[in-house]
Amino acid sequence: MKKIILVLITMLMAFNNTTLMAQDKITQTAGRNILGEFAPKFAELNDDVLFGEAVWNDSTLSLHDHSMVTISILLGKGLIDSSFRSHLEMGKKHGITRKEISALLTQAAFYAGWPNAWAGFRVAKEVWSDNDTTTEKERFQQQMIFPIGEPNTAYARYFIGNSYLAPISKEQIPFNNVTFEPRCRNNWHIHHATKGGGQMLVGVAGRGWYQEEGKPAQEILPGTIIHIPAGVKHWHGAAADSWFAHLAFEIPGENASNEWLEPITDEEYDKLK
């Protein structure tokens, strides 16, 4: 059973990495569409170099950070025009939140000029006119192949903060993707079984924590595998500054059951770094 699960995880993580690489590439055709006949070389440089592998698709920076840099430069040059709005809209799609764009424009005001910042804010306020919480959730969703799922209302009483549950498979090896908002964590609990049983976690996106009673907390990152034997008291959840998601595999066992215990207090949780 363990070998089957490990093979499945390896395949899923490989597929996840391939998918993210595909999502993290952009394609630009505006140069050829607008200037293809008039200035073919410029169109080529625009589409294949600037928005190609050399600059925008250079993975040294994320698309989010490419957008932050570009917006800053355009603001500094006073180019608050249609291209500025286009880059704001592109940046929003790449995960820039309303709080981030507000902080960027505020800092840039001292370097790019107060009038430029005012002009930038007028456009940004229109682009980010919707709820920013949704944007942050969507930004986290872009980091993983698995869905965030629905609010985890069935187990909400055993969690501090908001969590989400997405069933991934109900056949052969049932497992779920569990997503935690920042600071969200479940209570101490134990997976009981007279034979076999327990749980296995696989980090999918973001940063989280796992802790067994009497042991230091362990950081969970994408690809981290946590084996939890039956009878071990433990908890897991998100870091204070990050959304977090993991796959949860319930290991088959005889007379299996879950025992939910006391929550992790803020005092205990805030000691984690």
C-alpha cells in the first residue's frame, strides 16, 4: 500500500510541476498583430524577446514580480496611459493584490513624483475595484494543480481559522486536498487503529507546520512528506504569513477512528517561526 501511494505522489508532483511551468509562461502577439507588416523586426523583438524567453518568461522572476517591476518603471517615467492600465490588469492576473499595488504606488511616489502616484492610483483603484480577499485566494490557487475546494464546514469546529476541502479521489486510495488560510490550523488529534491506520500528508503549495506531541514543529513545503503513525497525537496547519495546502491520505486500518482534542493556543502557535 505504501509503495502504491508513494508512486502516486511522485506522479502527481511531477504533473504538478509540469502544469505550473505551463501556467507560468505568457504569449504575446500584439507586435505582429499591430506592426507585423510595418515594422516586422520590432514586432519580433516585442513578441519573442521582450515577452518571450529572454525577459518576461525568464523564470528568475515570477510573473508577479515581472509585473511589479514593469509597473514601477512605467510610473517612474510618467507613462500613465493605456499601456499602464494593461500592465496593471496583467499584474492583477499574475496575483498582485490591492494591498501590494497600494504599497508599491505609495513607495514609488517618493521616487517617481507625487503627481505620477496620484495618476497611478486613479487607474489602480478602477482595476482593483473588486474584493481583494478573492484575489489573494485566486493567487494561491494559481500555485497548484489541485482545487482549493469548498469551505470545510463539516470539520470547522476542529479548526482555528478557515479551511477548505477538495476531494481528489474516492477510488482505490481516497485522498483530499486540504487548504488553510494564513494562521489556520486544526486541533490536536489522534488517528486510532488496532492495526495499520494513520495518515500521510504531502505538501502541495505554500508553507505550513506539522507537530507531534513532545517534539518540535516541522515545516511543510511543497513536496514534503509527513508519515503519521496511528496513535500519535499531532496537529498541522498554515504558517502565519502564508496560505498552505497539503494532500491528506487516510491509511487503511482496522477499527480506525479519529479523536479530536484541544486546540493550539495563539501563545503556542506564535512561538513558531
